[in-house]
Amino acid sequence: MVGAQRARVRRGVVLAGSGRGVDPGVVSALARVRVDDGPAFRAWFECYDRAQRHASGSAESWLIEEWRARAADDTAPIHSRLFRLGPAGAPVGVAAVELNDLDDVRLARAELYVDPERRRRGWGTALLAGLLEEVRALGRDTLMVRVLVEPSGEAKRAALAFAGARGLTHTSTSPSRVWDLAPESLARLEDRYRLRATGYAVTTVVGPTPEALVAERARLAGLIAGAVPDAGAGVREERWDPFRVRDLERHVADLGREIVVALAHEEGTGARLVGFSEVTVSLTRPTTAYQWGTFVEPDHRGRGVAAWMKVAAARALLATSPATTRIVTQNDARNVAVIAMNESLGQRVSAETLVFIGHP
Ligand SMILES: CC(C)(COP(=O)(O)OP(=O)(O)OC[C@H]1O[C@@H](n2cnc3c(N)ncnc32)[C@H](O)[C@@H]1OP(=O)(O)O)[C@@H](O)C(=O)NCCC(=O)NCCS
């Protein structure tokens, strides 16, 4: 299907259209957008931000400064590249490709958006064809496209129809849940889980992990990828060491975010961790924080350790960022154990991420 689609794009012009017609100016060549090209980068961001909010129904997405940090350094082992279709000052379509050389050099993760005013005129087709060319030129064989949508909104229908028509396979869905934070109920929840998780202790850290625990934190971080459902690109073991934890902490600071981590150990064995849970928040827009990784070693599951860590991290977050009112979490719909725990904490579905896979 993707090959058939590519055949329609020749000499930079989309030749075949739809019943609804093709914009005469549609060209397939993607242009790279550099973050140090001020006006072009701002125009890229404005198109991305408008389209992302339109699809997700959410007032929030990545901030422009966060995109700057993600896309500034091409030599970083995990970095993003930004692309546009159409004029630099007013793109019609935008895309971001994330390349992760540490974990999977076959894979490129992408987002792609067409300006909501310009849909069904071939731009999405041209954007996808251009992205597949880029991915092939980078020597990668798998493109993963993700989009955050309202669970029963028009954007979900459009993404599924577009992907189906253009040869992408829908491989997974990850609902986002919102957790409205109420300090009194968090205190009660923490008491409840502390009692249930007898024999364990949870500590919280704001900012960098103490040197004595960083190797353990790295060991656990490396186990997450193999413990969650595969999003369709095949499970790849992630290699973590203390330097990678420090790189992550520096990246969080570059993003303008704070990180709060809860760490769990068995009482009496403080040097060996059994789990961690991390949450980050933007210092410039602190209302909504985001849950990042949570992991408990298999032998220690089912005892309330993960829920206790999440509650402890939320309380430490509120202490350091009083303006924060909610945490957003995202889990693969097949990850039933984690979802049951999140619902028991009072979290409710707000949006969902659709994941698609294509091969150039
Ligand atoms: C999905 C998206 C990129 C499509 O962009 P677009 O420019 O409208 O796509 P095209 O005009 O190239 O459409 C190509 C084909 O996709 C299908 N399609 C696209 N949008 C559709 C919709 N709303 N309903 C039904 N089919 C649709 C049709 O088969 C269409 O061909 P046709 O017009 O000949 O019937 C755009 O809606 C968008 O930006 N959505 C939000 C971001 C997103 O979902 N990204 C991930 C996509 S996998």
C-alpha cells in the first residue's frame, strides 16, 4: 500500500488526488526546519500546536522551548528532526521525527499534522510519503506514527481512515488518564498503601537521583521496555547505566522541567531498589504534570508498592510545585494491571494515543 502511494508522488508533485481534489500547490518535498531559524521554527511550532490541540481536544501540548531542546542537537543520541510542507512562514503540514540511537536504530518515531483548514487535499499523503523517504534515507526500516486524539472525536476517525488508506497499520492504543490531585485524599491514600506494602519503604527525590542510588535506578529503568506491551515495532531491550540517568536529568533541565522520583526498597536493604516512579512538570506551565516511567520488579508486585510510589511522588510534586493540579498518565490499553491501579487512584480517561506502523 505504501509503495502504491509512493508511486503517486513524482518529481515533487502529488499526481493523483482524491474525489475531493488536490491543492494545485501540493509538493511532496519535505523541508527541514532548524530551531535556530527563528521565524520558520516559530511558524512550524504554531502549525504543530494548533493541529495537535485540534486533534487532542486538549489545551496543552509540548511548549516551543521544549521542542527547541528536543530538536537542537543532531548529535545527541536521542533527538528530533522537524519538517514542513509548504511555505516556511505558513506551513500547510508539519512533522517531527524522533531518532533514538541508543535503543533502536531501525526505528523512527514520528508525528505528522496537516493544518486543520487544509485537509483532504493530498497534503497528508505528501507528508507521509516525504517522511517515508527521510526514514529510508536514514537507513531505518520502520516508521512509527503517533497521534493524541479525543477518544470518540473526528480526529480519531480521520487518523484511522487516513492510515488505512495509506498503508499504515494500527498497532496499539494508549489511553491517557488525568489524576486530579487533592492533598487531603493523597495523604489518606499514602497511609493506606503504606499499611498495605508492609516491609517496604518509599523515599522521594526532587531533581537528580543521589549518587548512591543512581546505578540501581539505571538497572530498573533498563527493565521497563521488556515489561510493557509492544507498540508494534518489536521489543528492544534498553541499555541504561548511570551516565544515561544523568543525561536524562540534564535533558529534563534543558526542557525547563522538574523531575520528582519515588524510589522503593525493602526495609533493611536500602541500597537495592525494587521500584521507581517518576513524574515531571514544566516550570513555566506547571498546572499539568506528566507521569513518566513506573516500574516494580516482578517479585515485588501486587503489594501496593507502585501505588504507594505514585502517591508519594504526587505529594512530593505538590510540595515542590504547588501550582500543579493534575498528573496525566499514559498506558497501553493492554496493560490491564497498571490501568486497574491508576483507576483505583481516581484517574479518568481524557484522551488516547493511536500508534501506527509503516515500512518504507
Ligand atoms: C490524518 C491527516 C494527516 C490526513 O491529512 P489530509 O491532508 O487530510 O490527508 P489526504 O488529503 O492526503 O487524504 C488521503 C486519504 O486519507 C483518507 N482520509 C483522510 N482524512 C479522512 C477523513 N477525515 N475521513 C475519511 N477518510 C480520510 C482518505 O482515503 C483520503 O483520500 P481521499 O481524499 O481520496 O478520500 C490529518 O487529518 C491530520 O493532520 N490529522 C491529525 C494528525 C494525525 O492524525 N496524524 C496521524 C495520522 S496516521
